Amino acid sequence: MSDVDTSPPATPKAIDAVPLRHPWRWVAAVVIVVLVGLFLYGAATNEAYKWHVFRQYLFNERVLTVGLVNTLQLTIYSMILAVIFGVILAVMRLSPNPIFKATAWVYLWIFRGTPIYVQLVFWGLIPVIYSKIQIGIPWGPTLWHFDLQAISFPFILAILGLALNEAAYMAEIIRAGISSVPEGQTEASIALGMSWGMTMRRTVLPQAMRVIIPPTGNEVISMLKTTSLVTAVPFTLDLFGITSREIAAREFEPVPLLMVASFWYLAITSIAMVGQYYLERYYSRGASRKLTTRQLEALAKAQTTAAAPGGGGEGS
């Protein structure tokens, strides 16, 4: 019988690993830094930017209390209406009723197929196209009439124009979110005795929000910038209208005033992006494969218990 070698195995030699060099990354970084520095220096020394005018009107009372406030109101009110109309259109698109599906499809076809600026121009011409609204008996007496040309409501027309256009996009976002939830989730909820409303509220929508929130955040940011087109209605008391049309036309300084408007658009957009990040993180709970510290500790404890003698075996 041959002897068995019971000596411990030899310890393998440590690998002298040399990290891969990437010299061109440093070259690209240096080039980018140099170009950015040259641009900033050129912008700071270029008299066409009129930085003193920019500082003068950056916190101008009319820019903040009229332009900025109206822009935020246009964005918020339009998005609220767009979400409401979008939910209705999404339900119609998912409905088995062919009339509802056809109506929703035609709506999306029209509002997604025509430019938003053209739509806003039409909304601005509503008092001209429909100068009077009359309700009565055909070829008979008029019971009620209203003269649209007698009033001025460009702010409301701007909200309606923005909301109805955005509703077409929100409908597809909401429909995609609801469709992304597996049908088994709905069937399991119904089997547990949940009603349709409770199933949507407790099961479908919380999972659909993971798909709905990211593009909705992008649509809010897009809506904020689209409000600059309401001059087509015409409504000129938004942030862009106040800076680029009212003040710039009076001061004959369009460049610094456009920079003022860009600064505030960028500031609001940045805040919206932070809010979108936290909303996405909230609704993505349970979907991420990254484990928290507490979950890792629980997993390690479970593995230790299972590896202990008699800890993970089955009873005889």
C-alpha cells in the first residue's frame, strides 16, 4: 500500500498584477479642461455678454414675482391637467370598447402629430374662430349666448393648450407603466379578494410607478421649458416673455436678458431633477438587486446558521 502525502499544499505565489495604463484618458481630460477654461475666460471677458446687466436683472422684482411665478403656475397647472387627461386616455386605450380605443387613438394621432407651437396659435385664435357661443333650439330661439371676444383669458388658453398636448404623451407613459406589470399580479390580487380599485391602488400602480416616474419627470422638465412658447397664444407674462420681450426690448440688451431667463430655467430644472431622483429611489424599493447593510447582515447570519452542524439538515 503506497504512502499518502499528507503535507499541506504549497502556498501559491502572489500575482504581481500591474494595472492597465490609460494615458489617453488623461490627455482627453486635460484637453477638455483647457477648452472649458478658454470658454469661461472668453465669456468672462467678452463685452457682448454685459455681465453688469445680467447681475442687475437676475433678481429683478418683475422677473421673480411675475415671470417666474407665472412660469411655475403654467407648468404645475398644465401637468396636473395633463396627468388627469392622460389617465383617462390610457384607460380608454386599454379598454375593450372599440369606440373608446378609436377615440383615444385619434386624439393621440392629432396632438402628437402636430407641433405644439401651431396648437398654441390655434388656442390663441379661439376667440376669433368661436366669437360667440350660443345654446338654443336649431333654427329657433337662442336660450343662452356668450361673447368670447368680450373677455381676455390668454392664461387659461395657454394652460389648456399645454395640458391637452402633454396629455397625449402622458397617456402613452401611463399605459406603458400599467402594461409593464405582469397579469399574474392582478390575478393574484383578485384571488385574494381585492376589488378592481384596490388591485390598481395596492398592486398595479405601485409597480407601474417604477416605469411611470422617470419619463414623467422628464415631461415635467420639458413642460417647464415649453412654457416659453405661450407667446403664441399670446401670453407674454411668463419668464421668457418678461425677460426677452419686455425688459430686453426696453433696454436693448437681449443677450444678458436671455441669460437671466436661462439661469432661472436651469435653476428650476435642477430642483426638479433632484425631486425626480428621490421619487425614483422611493418607487424602486424592492426592485434593486443591491442589498442594504441590514439585509447583508441577515443573509450572512442565515448562511452561518445553515453551515453550522445540524443547523441546516433535515430531520430524520
